[in-house]
Amino acid sequence: MVVTAVDCRGRPGRGTRSPSAGAAVVTGGQGEDEGAYVMRRWGARAGRPVPVASAALVAVCLAVALPGQAWAVRADAPRTGAAGAAAAGAEAAGGYAFADGIERIRGTATTGGAPTLTRGRTYKDRIEGGAKLVYRLDLDARTNAYVSAVAVPDPGSEVGTFDSLKVSLQDRNGYDCGSNESRFGSAEFPRPIAAYAHRTMDRDSSSCQDAGRYYVVVERRGKDAAPGTWDLEIRHELEPRLRTEGPTAAPENWPSASPPTSPGEPRQRAGGAGFADATGLTEGEWTDRIEPGQSLFYRVPVDWGQQLFAGVDLASSSGGGFVISALDVTLFNPMQGVVTSANPVSYDGKQKSADLEPLPPVKYENRFDSDARFTNTRFAGWYYLRVSLSPKVAEEFGRKPYGLTVRIDVEGAPGADPGYAGPPGVFDVTETDRDAAADGRSGAEAADGTMKLVAAAGIGTGTVLVLGLGAWTVLARRRAARAGAPGETGPTRYGPPAAW
């Protein structure tokens, strides 16, 4: 079910609105572009019949407008509900905020009895050093399939240069349809790492093109496997095929010069503690604070044809010392595949800067290139920036917050999608996404705010009518009391205020 917000004048809204604007909810189909509003502008005036749906809408709007009520969540307000609980728990433990509603699953050591992953769901598992976990997929012969895994070592645990996470998608004969591996590298401190694998439909290939059973293999690898277990966050999504075949080669020429610094003063915005908790950003400079051992997550909507430029500045600090590979900055695509990482930055107490290398514009045909910057900018959607600070910084410069500035620039106008034969799902940028980025909302906060609006509108129709009529009565009586004068006579009219 898709929930779309409308304001109390019946116009499409931005998902959540401030109490002063008022908000109500209607439901639609599988996607925003497919949904149909079941409540339209009703224009009720005194003396006109009010449809049931209209009464429900008005009742909720009145509940929002009445003093003391607050149904929508402001972007700058403290996090509450599921999103707030996840963020608070992660921040308190210096850990990772898993997706709200995540499902427990247990992968098997072999393909026999492997549990099935379902599209659009997120799962949590744990993996030991040197272990393999297997999951099952049931795929058709039309759509591209993606599975990602985020590995989360415990804070304070040991990791080495060669410790890694590998995700593979295999057919029934053990053939690798696709695989990716992420290593900790020279920044040897625990932080979330992610990798993804995919089955891509290709008319020129005979492998992995059939419908049927496939397997996802998640491996924890390393020269000397680090002790302890890692939590896993696993996602599965599908990408629809194209209506007609497009270009099959990535562009050879594209603008690679970094744009000038965005004008204006930096604004404050606190990063999230996981992919689902990542804070939305738009163009500009954003200031934050990061503690040693902490990882902060941000997300930026990047549409078809657009180019993302990003960099991070770490502020100077008092004291002396030197930490190798202290700051790690990595960009991930909408399926948590690594797009690129900045060169690890060492810290000596002076201000430091880490810039991502220039990326090509997001295009469907980028997937046909071998360069990770191309193949992993293959679709539109939310791109995630993870910023991690080594815990060793605390040993040299003290355990305290350090100033951080995140620089974001998105070049190019949004283009049309490549011609999907079905709903794009997460591989799309909607107006709601752009609003969430502008408001600084994470995916969890956006969903949490939507559910609060659903709860406000989800009470029974009869109850809504009673509440709505009761509210109208109260407002009408208050209006009459304020407007009344000595000697004034005449019946009191009950109904929606005339201005509605």
C-alpha cells in the first residue's frame, strides 16, 4: 500500500507537513505514479452534502488543526517512533541502526534447505569468520535481480586489511551470475561494509537467463579471519526489463571537472547510523560532528543523467599525534554496491579533506562497462555516503566530537528513465524523495511519519464522522460565541466553516 499525503485543501502534499499546514492521507496502488487519489477536492460549504470520504478527510484535518494536536513530524524535530528508537539505540551503543521491521533469517551452510529471500524485504543474520551462508531466490526470466549484504562488526572488535565480505549470485549449476567483494583495506578499524551481486538479463548471454531457482552466497573472508561474529543486513530487489533495447555501451566522453564550491553558508544536519537511517542531503555544504569509532550515513537522490560530486572535510583539533588512515569515505549505490571510495586520509590534528573521484552521469548503459564507477552508477535512486572515523583518533587527540563538513553537488537536469516495462521500485527518484532530501529525512523517518498519518486517518468511518461532526460543532459554537452581539437572534448553523 502506498500512502500519499494531501493538504487540507485536497492537493497532493509532500509526505509529511507541519501541523500548521495540516495533512491527511489517502492510499493508492503499487507506486506513486500508479496510485489514484480516492479523495478529491471536495469544496464543501454550508448547506452542501458531505461525502463519507470527505468527512473522514476533514475530520483528520481538523484533528491536525485543533490546538494541542501534532500529527506530522518536523524534519528538525527529535527523532521519535521506530526511526527514533533505532537511531537512539545505535548512537548509544556506537553501533549500526538496522532497518525498521527487519526480519530474522538464518542462512544455511549449503544449498540444501536454504531459506528464500523475498523482494522488497530486509533480513538480519549473523556470520562467523571464514563462514558461508546460503539463501535462495526464485527468479523469472524477465527482470534483473539484486541482493546486497551489509556486514556490521561489533564496535571495538578487530579487523584486518584482508578481512572482507563477498556476495555472489549463482545458478543451479554453481555458475556465478555476478559477485562483488568489499575489503577493509588499510583503514583497519571496524565499520559497516557492504557488497552486492546481481543477475542481469542479457540477450547476448546464455548463462543465468532462465527462470527458476538461484542461490545467494554470502562469505566472510580474510587471510586470518578476525574473531567474533558480524551482523548482516540483507536486501533483495528486482529491476524491470526495458520495453525496448537501448544502448549497450557506456558513454566514452562525459564531464569530469569538479564544479565550484556551492555558495552560501554551511547548514547543520546530523548523519544517520545506518543505510535505512541515512540522513537526506541536497546540494550544498552540511556540518556535523563525528566521534572516533563512529560511522555516519547520508543519502542523496541522483536521477537519470545526473552527476554526483561529494567530499568530506575533517576539522582540526588541539593536541598532537598521528593516525594512519583515520578517515574513510565511501559512496554506495541504491543497492549498497560500492561505487567509489576516497583515498584514506591520515590525521595529524590539522584539517583534512577527502574527495571522491569524479563519477559519470547515471545511465542505464553504464552497466556494460568494467569500471566500478560506471557499472555501479547503473540506476537512479538514493546514493549513500558513509563517513567513518578511526577509534585510534581518540587515543591520540581525545575522545570527543570532531567537526565534519559534507560537500554535495549534483550536476545536470533529471532525465527520463530508460523505458522500464514496469514500476522502477527503488531505482527511481520521486518528488517525495526530493522533498525528503530537502527536509533531511531518512528512509526510516519518512516511513515513520507516513505511518503516523495513516494511523490518524485509519480509524473507522463511523468514528471519523462522529469526530468530524463533533469538531465542526465545537468550531461553529466558538465562532457564534465570538461573533454574537446583544439582541442577536437566529439559529446556529452547524457544518464546516464557510471558508472551507
